Amino acid sequence: MRFFDTHCDTAMKVLDGELDFATGKGGHIGLPQLVKAGSCAQVFACFVLSEQHPGKERERAEAMISTIERMAVESDRRMRTVRSASELHAACDGDQIAAIIGLEGADPLEGRAENLRHFSDLGVRDIIPAWQDNPFSGTAFGSNTPLTNEGKKLIELAEELHVMVDVSHLSDSAFRDVCEITKRPFIASHSNCRDLCPTLRNLTDEMIRTLSDHGGVMGINLSPSFLDPDYHAQAFPRWQRALEPDATQEAKERLRAEVNALPRPSIEWITRHVLHAIDVGGEDVIGLGGDLDGISNTPEGIETIADYVKIPDLLLAAGLSSAQVEKVCYANFERVFSEVLAD
């Protein structure tokens, strides 16, 4: 089985020296783990926040893009960056891993949609307009405001440039704006089903149906807080307290340790979200977007991306056909990226 995963934060960890991509030591994703999983495509996010890199957002994003390119060059031809549908197919058909570059949050665009042209020239083919509220959009954990006028321009330009529009992290109202603007399919790269786990980062049933109607795909996020409602109920209040302005460093570390000590959810939660998404939006709406190297914990049985090989048997045991399992594991995202990237 092949796998197409639409979100990881591996590039940031490699750039910061926390992860060795060649060996996979220090994280969830490395070249050996991708090969072992049989990955055919991986979207590598370039995650940059203005508050963390004020005045250097573009520089930081460019460094992350260069890191992904270097990871591909040093892979001994086992991975290549791709910019078009034909390059995506050539990589997957040639037993290479297709690396797709994304911007998680458009802060590096410095508030101007037109700056996406620069990053498109550098190979960016997926754009999440905002991770937290910014000049383009409100977000799920922010003000829940819609797209701004500049945000609407960004969506239109992304479609012109054949850059995938990605609504994970956006507010519900911004999601509705995207639906009104887009003419091509769009994705929610790493979002689950809100009906099963009530975080605002997940999609409502109405949103899943709308995404399906637009020919889009959502990727199952492996964060325990987005999978398991009991875990979410215990973890989310702790994260909120850790983010309070008067929280001391000691308090933050204690709260983080308490979250890390929570029992990990069963791997079966992956199956539950997949089945629910299919029930609501059909078998073409669901894929995988693990958020690996961007999350602290994973469900039981998933230690690295190499453990994705367990997912097909889980889905088959739950009653999906082999053809449906292929759609979840890679074919749905391969279809939608092929349509949007074009040539």
C-alpha cells in the first residue's frame, strides 16, 4: 500500500537541528521511515508565525523551503520535490517520494496576497492562509472572523497559480468564504470530524459535506486532542491555562507534563473518524494528514510514519473494501492534487 500524507512539521525540526532526516532520529518522519511506510507523497509544511520571527518571516520560510530541497537532494534520489501533476505522477510511478512544499499560515507573505507569487516561484504548492489570526483570516482558536479582503485575494491568486487552498486552522466563517470563492477543489490537510471530537479545529458534518461537494479531501490528524473527545476534554483546558498571559514558565512546563502523561487514545480512533467522514461526505472525501512532528503525542501503535502500514488492515477490518482503503491511504489526495497542480 502507498501513502499520501498532507501535513507534517518535519522541515522546521530539521532546520532547527532537532531531527536528522537521513536517519529519522529525533522525530516522527525521516527518510527511512517514509521508505518503510511506502510513502508516495508527503506535504512538508513551512510553519512561520510573525510573533516568533518578527520582521524575518520571509527569511525563515525561505530557509525552510531550502531545507526541504536539501532533504530531497541528500536522499539519493529516493525523494524529489514536485511542482506539477506530471512531476507528482513521475515520482510516485518511479518509486520516488514526492515532496510537496506548503506554507502553514501565510505570515511570510507580510500581509500582501501578491507575495504568494514569490513563494510559488520557490515551489510552494499548498497554502493555509492563517494559523492564528493574521491580515488574511480569522482562525479556529482565534477571533472566528471571516476572510479579509486581502484573504479573498489570496484565495483567488492561489487558484490562478495552481496552489492548493488548504482550510485547516481557518475559522468556520472563513471556511464558508473559501467555499464561495473557489472554483477548484480545496483541502483540509489535517482536520478531523467535530461530531466525534468537539475541537474547533475539526470539521462539522456540514463542512465535510460541503468539502465533498467541492471535490475536496480532508486528512485525518493524529493529534490525540483531535481524535478522542475524552483526551480533548482533559488536555484542552490545560493548554488554555498554559497560554494565559500570566502563566509562569514553571506552570507551563507542569501543564505540558500533565498532558503528556495522559493515556494515549486507541488507534481505533483513526478508523472511527475515517468511517464517520465517509458516512457524511462519501468515500472520496477522506485521506491522511497526520500532523507528525507537529504534535507531541500520537495514538497507540503509531510511533512514526512507518506505522502507517497498520492503517490498511484497520480499515479493512472495519468493513471498507480494498478500493476504499486505497482511496483513504493515497488515491483521494493524489486525485485532488493532480487536478489542482495541473501542468
